[in-house]
Amino acid sequence: MRAAPVRFLNAAAWPLTIWSSLTHLEKHADDDYVERTSPIVATAIAFWICAAVLVAVVMLGGGFNVLSDDGVVSLAPRWARTVSGVLWFFLPVLYVVGLWLYTARDEAYRR
């Protein structure tokens, strides 16, 4: 049984720690472990894709701000602001959903 702070840190870092749980799939082939792990892996893949696209949009289409007579003017393209806004919405949502899935599976299958 692991201590509560270690379990919390493991759950909080679920986008990284989920990959180590894939090594336990052959031990649980006949029960719900695989069925509960697959959605978490899919959420982790979506989380990392969303994070990578967000970084790419910010780096490539982020533009920069210029001080003019009317105040600060952003030279970022409109699509970059829109896409980054959508990604900033979905990234925390994916994180919370993955955290919930991870902790639900961790409670059901204690190590």
C-alpha cells in the first residue's frame, strides 16, 4: 500500500504515469483492468496531442504585441487566437477527465 502523498502525486501526473500501467495488461487480461485502462490511454493521447498542437500554434502563429498610439496591438493571426482559445479550453478538460478515470481505476485495482 502506497502512502497518500505518493498516490496523489502519481494521480496528478497521470499523463506520464499511465504509460507504466500498460505493462500490467497481460496480468489482467480477463478482467475490467484492460477496459478501464483503454479510456485513460485514449485520454492521455488526446491530452498530449492537444498540448503539442497548442505549443505549435503558440510558437508558429502566436505573433507578438506591438505598442502603438492606440495601445497594445496584437499581430497574431485571428485563427491562431481562436485555435489557442479552443485548445486552452480542452486541455484542462482532458486533464480533469483523465484524472477522474485514473483515480477511479486506481481505487478499483489497488496495487
